[in-house]
Amino acid sequence: MSATLVHRGPDSDGVFVDDGVGLAARRLSIIDLAHGDQPIANEDGTIHVVQNGEIYNHEELRHGLERAGHRFRTTCDTEVLVHLYEEEGYDFVRRLRGMFALALWDSRRGGRLVLARDRFGIKPLVYRRLGDELSFASELRALPRGSIDLDALEAFLAFNSIPAPLTIFRECRKLPAGHVLVWEDGSIALSRFARPAPAPADEVRREDDAELLEEVRGRLRDSVRAHLVSDVPVGVLLSGGVDSATLAALAAEESSEPLRTFSIGFEERSFDELADARVVASRYGTRHRELVLRPDAALLLPALADSFDEPFADSSALPTYLVSQLAASDVKVALSGEGGDELFGGYYTYAADLLALRFGGLARVARPVIERLPTSTAKASFDYRAKRFVRAANLPPLERHHAWKEIFGADARAELRGASSTFDPVDVLRERFAETDGAPLLARLQDVDLGVYLVDDLLVKTDRASMAHSLEARVPFCDSVVANLALPDRHKVRGFSKKVLLRRAAEPLLPRSIVHGRKRGFSIPAAAWLRGELEPFARDTLSSDTLRRQGFFDPTVATRLVDEHVAGREDRSRQLWGLLSFTLWYERHVERAPRPLREARVPELLAEA
């Protein structure tokens, strides 16, 4: 199991085995390089812990534990966990500020296993129960492969990712964000210890704008400062948008040495943001490196499928994978901007949510005209957004919000699969939405994205793409210090303007062209590629022989989707990317054993470097 995860920790490994239990850890050395190997035990060896992640308030917790009489052998953040557990039991996770997936074995009282995952779901944790055996890991590749979960496949076709607690294998489950699993006396107890949530309407902040602007900057600076704690250099993945640019600005101001920044660009102008990233890098004198991406499907898409332990089809994983590879050649840790859109209102869908409340009726009248617009391959093109808007504008709020992002609808899934399903993936969103009754509508929709799209798409993308190159990605927006700020709608979305307050807060830090520029991010020109250089690869990967052999998708439907896209009749790029991703993943993880992503580092060479 440990050997399958070398890429997550190539610097060292450790194992603890006792009667009926085994813990293993791979280490990417970041804090207390010489003494932080895991598993780590308490003073008398009755409690052992392994952790993937970072505890940013470990020094503060350590001081309190030392005053209570606990003795520490390292300065590593992981050691705090065993002593805090001794003081507070499995409720200790409520005190942790950071990103983590952890497993703790308490050999007292016949043995207790505690699994926990951070409140935002930044770090992954999957488990498999078979009879009286429980196995768990950071990735599915470390667990036995099982049978394909058709509900998970249905969700994948709707979202291009698989939401917790589902995994692609029926026998395995994800531990949801902010949850603890306790295994004791052969039984499992699952409980939620934390849930970031919007404030009720009567608790939304009403302060003067100037006070809020200062508070936003202060909270972001606090989070960035905490996320810079490391005994190795830290960089920033810089897209040129306001989220990553703000992180870069604050990190540069908080760093005693020149900050390292990394960017990726494209030959297609509407997707290329290198010029914006250079402006930020120049302003703060960073050590900046960049890469221009050209489509090389035969090499890149199979490598991406290797890196993800279950099907994943957010096409921005490709540039994230490559910018992580670029960064990993220079640093072990990089800050990334995930979470800013969900917390501060950065998606076009949020503007559409509010516009539909006022103009939903007009959308019905305009639809025949909008549907005749020619299809473009530009980024977030007008025709793409307009068609999505009029097709869903008159649905109920949650279903409308989902429809604007949906990959395959229920009818399309049934046609593609050759059978309808009794499982509705939207129920995952409905369950989350129902938990926030009483909060403003926009805040509730943001919360759905925070709890599902962010956790099961964006954070999965960032974790797997970075860890494939043994790079730790940290996400300062996903911090309670930032997320607990309750903002009214007017500070998030006004008309077509998004992230209103965050942009204003960033004005003293960044050039106006960055602050008020269009939405950025590591997205790719998939539509143009699939009508050009990638078309032969797509047709070959989705060939009738391959799809019949795998047995999940109707080859006739897949071929029709390719034909429609190439002819320009419809933009089917997201659907095709999903089919390509699943087919390549199945070939490389099910039809044959997944290959190791890298070898362990040689200590002598590591020291030399």
C-alpha cells in the first residue's frame, strides 16, 4: 500500500504494525526535516498517528500541551496530534487549523482507530470495509480494486467528478470533509465535526465598506502568513487572475526572500494569461517561471489518467498538472487560489442566478433566437453562456444553478448508457442545499459549490495534479479565518460584476488591469483542440471497439457527439473530455494495474541538491 503512494511522499517512509493493525506513511519533508518521520507515537507508545497535510496552528497547540506536561521529541506538526488526542479524545480535530487526512491508533481499551479529514476536504481519505477488516488510504490506488459503482458513474457523467461519499468502486467510500470515523469493537461511527456554512440572513455583516475592506485584507494576510510556515521554500501557482495574484502579492510582502511564482500559458489568445502573470511577478520582483502549453494528447492525457485514482474530467487538471510539474522542479510547497470563487462570488453562474430571478420570463421568449447563435471555441464565449442561460432560466433555483454547469443531463445519460438510472446525482446537491434553509439564496448556492464542487472537483484536481509531482499545494482561501466572513450579496455580485469586495480589497495590492480583469484560471481551449489537433486522438480513444470492450457507453452516441462537435453544431467539449477521461482511466486503472507515478528519492542525492 505504501509503495503505491511514493509520489505523495518520496523523501522517506515509515510503518507501525501491531496486533491487528498496521499504519504506513510516505513523507514529503517540509517541517522539521531531520526528525519528522511518521508514524509518530506518544510518550509511552500506546498511541500512533500518521498524517497527510499540515497543521498551521501546531506551535500554539504545542505550547498549551507542554504546559499540561506533555513531552515532545520533534518540532514536527504531526506530533501535536497524539498529545492533543490524549487531552481531548477524538474531538481534538475541532482544534486543528490546517489541511489534513489522519489516522490515529489508540491501543488502550482493546484498540480504537480514528480517521479524520479537514473541514474543507483539502486532503483526501478513502476507506474500504470488508467483513471485520477496514483499510484506508489517501488514494484509491492503495486499496484493492472493486466493481464499478454505477451510481458513481452516473454522478461522474453529470458533474465530470465523483462526489463524496461515493467512489468509482462500490466497495470503497470517501470520508466526507469535516468528518471523523471511529472504528471500535468492530463497529464504525461516522460523525461531522465541522461544516463551513453561510450565516442566516439576519447575521450577514452590515459594517461600513472601508471596515470590511480592511478586514478582508487582514484575514487574507493572516491566512497567507500561516500557509507560508515551512522549512523549505514556498512558491505560488500564478494564473494572472485576482485570486492567485492577491495570494502572490501578500506572500511576497510576508516573505524575507524573493517569492517564486509559476505560470502556464497557451497559444490561443483568449486563454493565454501569461502577460497578466508577468505584470504581477514584475511588480513584486518574484523569481518567475512559465510554460506555454501545446496540445500533445498522446502524451498528456494518458499521463493525467495515470495521476488520478478515479475518473476525473475537469479539463483544467491538465494545466494544473503541468504548472505543478514546473513548480516541483524548484519548490516543495506552492500556494494555490482554490476557494476564492466559492467564498467571494466569482462564477458567472452566480450572476446568472440573480439575473434569472428578474429576467427568467424573457429567457423563454429569447430562447429560439439564442439557440441559433453560431458555436464559438473562445473561452467562456457569449454563445455558450447565453444558450446555457436560456435553457435553464425557468427551473427552480438549485436545479437551475446545476443545469448551467451540468455535463450530461438525465436523458443524455440514459441514451449514452443505454439504460436509465434510479439514482439522481442532483440529490447530492439537494441534500447540501437543504441544510442552509434561512440563509440568503446566493449564499446557499455558494455553499453548495463550496461543499460539493470545490471539495470533489477543484480540490481533487489540485491535490492529485500537484502530488503527482510530489508538490504540496496549499489553499489559503480554504481557511476558517477567511471563510467565516459573512458577506451580503452586494459585496459579492452586482449585475455582471463578480467578487466585488475581494477586487476592491485587492486594489492597493495589484494593478487595476488585474483587479478588474475578466475571470482567470488554469483553463484550456479544449473546444478548439477537439476540433483540431485532438480530433484523431478522440476518435481513436472512443473507438467502437474500445467502448464495446469496456461496456459502459454506446459507441454510436459517442461518435455522434464527436461529429456534432467537429462540425461546429454544438460545443460538446466538456462531454467529450468526460468520455475521454473515463475511457483512459478505465484502461489504465482497471484493465491493467496502475503504474507507480515515481520512485522514492535517494537521500544522498536529496542532501546534495
